[in-house]
Amino acid sequence: MKRRILVLAVLLIPAFAFTQQRQLIPEGITGTNEISNALKWERTNAPNERLTSFLMEFYNMGVWMASDSVLFEYTGSHGHNQFDFIGFQNWYLEPDYSAMNWYNYSGTDWENVQQSFQTFDELDYRTSMQMNYWLSGSWEPSYRYLYSNDATGRIVESTFQFWDGSVFEDDHLIEYEYDGDLPFRETVYDWIGSMWEEYSQTVFNYGPDDRLEYVNFYYWMGIGWETDSRDIYSYNADNQLTSIVHQNYTGTDWEDYWKTELKYDAQGRHNQEIEYTWNGTEWLPYFRQTATLSAGGLPESTLWEYWDGYLWLNYYRFIYRYEEYDDGTVAIEEDPVSWAMKIFPNPATDQMSILVRTGIDGYGNLHITDMYGQLVASLNVPLSTGDNLIHLNLDDLGMDAGQYMVVLRSGSKQFQAKFLVQ
């Protein structure tokens, strides 16, 4: 079946770390200085959207009542990044905000709860995050994260420190290791007063196509690592993640504990997660999160429900607000071209080509993600000064209809392009 590729936008921003899950070998990479002569290398500004706030409401006696509100402030071209609108596990760490403020509604007034600030280096890599709490009429430091990144922007170390009333004290440290482009291992160390001591370890395991299959968790027992639990990842024929099963290790066998099922709408967009617990004989639902998506794919709201044994009952809901901002996205009517990258299809085949103009010799990291930030493919490509042409086949990628993002990182630069497959 032939598919149609529509280029949506291209942008240039500083590089940042991504989570990789799949490797692709390209059909061919060719330097072509002749192609640029036929292209218009021009750029105009177009707005993008970033999350500025969400309102949290709880359901009480048939009425939704305001509970909490979180506001984000940004500088420059930073956005909400891979914000987890449904799982909601990374709301205060993932967005590239400069400031975050959390308020609680007392019934009459919005009152301070928390505030967080983040800093970035000259390459726009995140270097710190500090959380403060509102106590007795003033802001009091609570804890902070300090980040170290490699030359490509991947995080290699994070240090968690808590505020003891006068200074920040070390608490734990996480080291991040990679196998090529893929996250391989995360090791947590506890500070015991004079040295760092191993505490826990997470190891990522991939299948033949570099798709994440298992995540194993271990604890340090003083003389060695002891297996604690694991997560098992399952996918459908469209390569969409459908479930995560968490199992505990008894010492001799694996026992089911909880499960998350992921659902998708008719357009293939991730819009629901259902949590189950294992009672020894069957999976019992207990929690559900459902997102209402806009035409552009961004969530307008997320509904949380719990299972009472018979019905799903309203629990909480989140309502999101966004702002338009100029992140450097181009808007060219007929021939979407940035001064550095162009995507165009081959009408006769299920093939797309990416033309990249660079001013240096070296390598670039190419990633393709779907609209939910899940990685479809990842590869390293050699780049030379001038124009470089990369050919990719949609069948090799297993790409169905939907919106995708191509990201190419080279040094401190990052090129992005959105396109539709129809």
C-alpha cells in the first residue's frame, strides 16, 4: 500500500537528550552538492504550542471542584518536551520550564504550595532543578537535582540533594550508561556520610530490532546485586506499546503484581491507560486514565477514574492550557525547506528522503518518533560539509498513517521536521 508523506514543519533548536528504543539501518547515505542548487533555502517564523498550565479538579457529589493548579514559565524556545499527559509521572521534571508554580485552592483563594526553578547551560542542556515549598508565609528550599551531560546532551549523572535547613546535603546519585544510542543501565548510589554506596540498579533489555522488551530491577545486598522485580513490555502488530506487566521475583520464580494496558484511538493516538492488580487468579482493574485529544493531537483534558467493582467512577480530571510561541518552526507554503534540512517523498515508492545541509564533517544522530514521543527508529549517520541525502523506507520502519517527528542532532545543533504519513 502506497502512503503519502506530508511535511508539516522544520525547526532548529539546541540538542537535548532523547530515549531510544529502536535501531534502523538506512538504505543509503549520499553527499549531493548538486541538489542544493535546485532548492530555495529560506526560513520564516511559525508558532508552536507549549503547555503553560493545568487545572486539577476532583469529583464530589456530581460536581467538579477546583483542587490544584500548576503554571509553567519558559524562556527562549523551550517547551514542554515529552510531557507525560496520561501517565503523569514526569510533570515536574520533563518540561523545559524556567519556573513552575503549584497552587492549591482553599475554596476561596489560591494558595502557594510549591515552586521549582530550572537552569540550562550555553547549549541549552538542563543543569539543575530546585524545588521549594511554601512554609509559614515564605519559600523554603526542599531539594534539588544537579545534572551532568555528555557532549551530545545525554544525561550521564544526576545528583539529588535535600535541604537540611542551612545547606544542601547529598542524598543519592544516579549514573546513566548507554549501549550505543540505547539506554542500558541506571545505577543509584546512596550517600552514607563519607562515600557513595550502591543502592539499586535498573537494566534495560532490547529485542533484535532494539525494541524495549524487559526492564530488570536489582538491589545491592552488600556483596552483590539481588534481583527484585521486572517490567515486561508487549506490542501489537503496529509496533505500538500495548501493555507493561510488573513482576516480583520470589527467589525462585516470577509473580505477577500489576499491569498497565495502553489504548489508542482510531487515528492510532495514545489516549488511555488502565491499571490492573493481580489477585492470584486474574487481573482486576482499579484505575483508568483517559485523554481527550484536540485535532492537533495535544490533550485538552485527562480524566482519572477508579473501579468500584461494578462501574468506573469519576475521581480527578486535568484541564490543559497552551500558548503559542516561536520555537524557530518554519512555515513555507509549497516547498517546506529550512536553511539546514528538507524532507521530501518519492511518489513512486514508500520512500522518503532527508536532505541535510551542514557546515562541518562528522556524525549525526537521527531519530524518528511518533506523536507521543515513542521512538520508531534511531541511527548514526556520517555527515560532510555541504549537502547530505539520506534515504529511508517506510516499510522498513513499519510506519503506519500518523504524524511523526524526525530529529537530527549534530554537535550542539538539532534539526527537527514533522511530517504526516497518509
